[in-house]
Amino acid sequence: MGAYNFSQSMRFDSFRNGVFVCLAGLVLASAPALAQSGGAKPAEPQKVENPTRDSQAKDTQRKVDEIAEAGRALTGPAANPECVWLGRRVVGLMWRDDLDTAFRHLDLYDRFGCPGGHVQATFRCLVRQGNIDPKVPESLNGRVHACWINPSLQPTAAAAADAPAAKPNTDGTAPK
């Protein structure tokens, strides 16, 4: 038998202690994760589709259909998808009195070579239609779309009844 080597014994003890500390750390670190998982149940597949995903898909399809409808109904640059999208946004922003954003969008609209007169005619049509229920945001989008396709659209009977018939004074000033 050889002599007892103290340095080899210390290395083995240090290694054994290090392994023990690492294993203890892993056990302690994984305990909360196991407790939170509630056991090892297999994940059940979701049978119900996400309702927001369905509504987003329907909304996206509706927007695509509206742009395609405008492309079929109009001629010239006003029928281009980028002109339809930007122009309708400009008109909606003008209606909501967000003029700074509307003018930034109008700059893009002009940069794409879209007709500025169509935005003016669409906004005029929207104003003639009368007030819009602020609680139903789709009513604004629907009216803007209808006016974009047909800027000479006449006000509906309900909108005409809501708007008072203001006659200008004979001296050219606005009525009081």
C-alpha cells in the first residue's frame, strides 16, 4: 500500500461537494416550476378558435372587399388601392377634426398621384350626410366608403330631417 495522498483526496471531496451543490440548486430551482404547472398533465388541444382572430380575419376581408369594390366602381387614379386607402383615411381624420394627421396623410395621397378633388368631393358628401353616431365607429367608415364610391350621393331621408334647412340671408351673411 502506498502512502496516503492528501491532495487527491481533497480534489475528490471538492468535486463531490460541487456536484452536490449543483444538483441541490437544480432541484430547488425546478420545484417552483413543477408546483406552478399543476402536475404533468398532457396539454389539451384547443377546440375553440380565438374569437379575436376570427373577427380580425373578417375585418381584413371586409377591407379588401371594400377596396376591390371601389376599384370596380371608379375609374382613374381614385380607384387605385393606395388612393382608396389613404383618401378614406384622410376624410375620416378630417371628420374627427384630426387635421394634423389628415394633412400628413394628404401629403402621402398627393405623392402617390391621387386626385385631390376626389377627397374634397368625398368630404363634401360626408358633411351633407349629416351627423354620425359617435358610439358606432363603423357608421363613419361605412359613410366614408359610400361617399368615396359615389361623391354625389344624396343624403338619406333621416339625415335630411336631422339637418335644418338654413337659408342664406339676402345680404350674403350667414343666418343666425
